[in-house]
Amino acid sequence: MDLETIMNYKVFVVVGNTLDSEKYAYKIKENLKYYGYKVYGVHKEYRDINSIEEEVEVIDLCINPVLGLKYLKETNKDFKAVLIQPGAESDEIKEYLNSINKPFLEGCALVGLRRFKGELKF
């Protein structure tokens, strides 16, 4: 799995504080929306990934690893990949994703947007 492949998906769930403009989760969500992605915020907006009614393609973890793992383990929804932002990674998350055969990448959505879409707007 590489960053370009992840950025080609269109439906993202950003797990983190997507309501506080000072947080990276907010910046990621708003920039994804600006470039036409369908984006949902989990933690402060939706209570969990299962609450999202449509298909999820990418789960973007922008939250402490303990909570990130909790949200991943609680989801019953299928998804294509997980993007793990810097600071949100843990061996436990990677082991869990490997155990359920889900691809993941440790990387940054903002870097992906800059590289493949253009200038960031938020």
C-alpha cells in the first residue's frame, strides 16, 4: 500500500478531533473535503465508525494509539485501508491490522494531498 493508492480512494473517516481548528484531524478533514472527498469525523462528530451509513474506504487515524485501536476493533464495517498519521501509530495497531488482513500505511494525508492534489487550503 502506498500513499498515492490511498489518496485515490474517495470516502475517508478521520478519527480524531475534527471540530477543533487547531488539531490536525480538523485540517485533514477540511482539506480532504476541499478536494472533493467524502469525509466523516469520528470521535467528536460520529461516535464510532459503525455509525456511518455509507461504505468506508479509508480510516485515517489521527488520534492517540490506544483510542485508535479501540475504534478499529469496534468497527464491523468493511474498509479498504488504514492511514496511520504520525503519532497515532503503535505496534498493537499494526499487529491487529495484520491479523485481520487489512492494508495500512504510516503516513500523512496532508502530504498526500499536497503531493497529488495541490496546495493545502486549510
